[in-house]
Amino acid sequence: MTISEISTPERSPLRIANFRAYWLARLSMTLAQYAMMLIIGWQTYNIARDGGMGVAEASGQLALIGLLQFLPLFLLTPFSGWAADHFDRRNLGRLTVFLQLICAGILAWLTWSETLTLSWIYGVAVLLGIARAFAGPALSALAPNLVPKAILPNAIALSSISWQSGMIIGPALGGYLYAVIPALPYAAAGLLFVVSITALSFIGKVPQPPRAVNQRPIHQMVEGLRYVVRNKMVLGAITLDLFAVFLAGATALFPVYARDILEVGETGLAQLAMAPAVGAALTALWFSFRPLKTQVGPKMLWAVAIFGVATIVFGMSTYMPLSLAMLFIVGAADMFSVYIRQSLIQLHTPDDKRGRVSSVSLLTISASNEFGDFFSGSLAYAIGPVAAVVGGGAGAIVTVALWSKIFPVLRTTRTFEPPEELLHHTPQEKLQEQTP
């Protein structure tokens, strides 16, 4: 059976108990993360503005938050990818969620006692970066071990739904709970992290990829990076997202738009954060029932281009309904691209390298998100928030044009089918199949 033939409900990954537990763990963790991230940005911007900083200088504080989350990911990604390939991915997931639980507790107490400062926020941002450095490769590499390879694209779409649902409900949860009691979003996040740890504990034992013998850890880390560089499909897909979202990331500036441009306050901030997530979640839901089958490469390029156009319109808008509509399109286009990219990366990577390749993918995602937040905030400090967002959207469009030339494989890829050699997990398996 080919990947394009799987679309029947009886083949849903949710019929598998391990995947159901994994899905709940991802959902609860993402809910908690996005509730916290929204309030962290809002508190940072407000502390800066109330302390006498102007819009540009306060935007620079948002940039610093992004940088402090990115640096641990940048430094630890090679080690976290190696760890995901050599240790129980369930245990790594539980440890990283526990660290995030500690961060939620710290922020809840400081907010409740009204002693929260920018210095405390910066310190927690570093801890969250460390947790995400190890959580990403472990949980991303765990998913393919829970379902048959034939329904992996469906599992990726459903996993994306849990992520995108968290992105929708999480900001609403954070924004509206903050309006009731400022410390409440962090308390709710702590409870959700407990649910995530519990769900991960219900995942039964899963197969670990075979470990390379007589090979030093540093060599194995480098091997994962080399695989990404040599596989033009994987390299092109990863770096397309890196540069497009890095340039066109507007999420870091939502507090600026909510307070000083659209003037919609903390509930409006929650709506701004929810809009792209709604578009993304509906797109992921569609793909979970109607997996994409043809022209996957060209469609990914078009999706990124639409992402850039919608970002430009949002940047220039001063009308809340138009801003929300453009952010909806931004989220839908981004999810379209993410679905294709993640399916291609997972299916074009051998299982024994998935942890390390996932860690490289996580690093680029972090570079496009957290480091992209630093770039957007810094650019807003230099030229203003509107010019920063509009220029970033234009940069995403230029990136699509360049990548279609630099990586022609992205234009010519028609289906998700991996190369024949990747259908074998290990050289030993391939040798056994060739032996009469």
C-alpha cells in the first residue's frame, strides 16, 4: 500500500492507544506553553512601557526574550538530538515537561506576589529554551515509533491538530484568565503540564532505533547534520521554513499591535494570537481526513508565498477584523507548508537518524521563531513595528523565489513516497532481504 492510498477512517492513528496518550500529552503541553508565552510577552512589554520605555525600546525587550530562548536551543540541539536517538524518548519528554512545570510555578508565584521583574522573565526564558531543546527532538522522533509507517502522514496531521488546538485555546486561556487574576494563567499551565506528564507515562514501551557501535557520540551528532546537508529534499524543506518564517515572523510584535497600534488590550491580544492558530488547526483537520496526495513540493512553495503576502497586509492594517482575517490566512498557509515539510522530513529520514534530524529541524524552527522574534523586535526597534512586519513578509516571498531555483527538487516533488533505499531501517535488514 502506498502512502497516497491511506484515507479510510478505520486506519486512523487514534485507534492506537499509545498514539492517543501521545496526542493528549502534546495537546496539554502545547496549551500550557502558549498560554504562558502570550502572558510572558504581554508582561514583558507592559513592564517595559510602564517603566518609561517608548514603543521602540519596549519592542527591543521582546527581541531579547526571543534571543534568550533561542540560545539554549542553538547550543544544546546537537546533544538533544543525540539523546533522542540513544535514550528512552518517553523519559526525555517527561523530564522536559517537568522543567516547564517548574517555570510555570516560578512565574505564578512572582506574578501573585507582584515581584515579577524583567530579570526574572529573562531567567525563565532561558530555562524554557533548555526544556524545548530536548523536548522537540524526543517527542518528534517518538511519533513515528507509535504508528505504522503507512499512516504516518495521518499521524503527523493529527499531531499538528493537537499543536494547533493548543495554539488556539492556549492564548485565549492565557489572555482571559489574566484578565481575572494575573497569576491564573501560570497556575492553569502548571496543571496542564501535570496532565502531559501523566499522559506520557501511559505510553507503553516503544522500539528504539539501533545504536551505532564503536562510534563516538560527537561523530554520531555530526553524522545527523551531514545527512541533512546531503539530502537536498530534507535540506531544502528545512531551510525554506527557516528563512521564510525568520523574516516574516510577526507574532513577537503582537503586544505592540494590541497595545499601541490596534489598541485592543489583553483580550484583543488573545484574539490576535488565536487567529493564525485557528487557520492552522482547520487546515490540519482537513489533512487528517483528506491527506495531500499530489504536487506536494510546488504546493509547499505556494503556501509559503501566500504566507508572505498575508503578513504584508496584516502589517499595514489598522482595522482589527482585517488583521484577524490576514492572520487566519497566515496560519492556514503556514500549516499547509508544515504538513508537507514534516511529512517529507520524517518519511525521507531513516529511523536511526530521526532524533538527530528532528533536532536539526527543531533548531531551524527555533531560529525562525525565537531568533526570528529577536530579529523582528530588533528591526522594530530600528525602523518601527509596521515597517518590520511588512518588510519581513516581502522577504518571505523573495525566499520562495530563490529556493525554487536553489533546490529544484522542491519544485519537482510530486508525492510523499520516500526513495527505495529508505524503506529499509538498517543495512542489516537490507542485507537480509537481499539474501535468498
